[in-house]
Amino acid sequence: MDRNKLIRNKLLDQNIKNSSFFNMHINELVYKSEDYLGDFYNESPNFLFDKDFVQKLIWLTYSNEEKKNILDNDLELYFKN
């Protein structure tokens, strides 16, 4: 495994761990809060932990060259259809 992939894997692992901790904390806040605050946390997009959030974290771990290749491939697919 090359050095960049190893660094990316460590970053990704740390981001997932941090995100999971954040999500558990928000869930705890929702559970222990008064109803109006629980509703606020549940309805706020800033406090949601979902697949898109993880995808954004993964994207941040790519090198510029990897990002360019991914975007170029996406554009090729888009214009083929």
C-alpha cells in the first residue's frame, strides 16, 4: 500500500470515528433535551449524520489528482448519456 493510501485510510478512519462520536452526542442531546430542543436537533441539517456526510468526508481525503480523475469520469458518463 502506498503512503498516500495509508494516510487517507487513517484520515478516513479518524473522520468516521469523530462522526460517530458526534452522532452519539447529538442523539444523547435529543434524548435528554426538552421537546422543543429535541425537535430542533432532529430537524436541523447541521446535526444530521448520514451517508452524504460520510461521502463528503471521504471526498476530503482524496488527492487533487484523484478528485480530478473522478470528476472527469463523471463528466464523461454524463455527456455519453
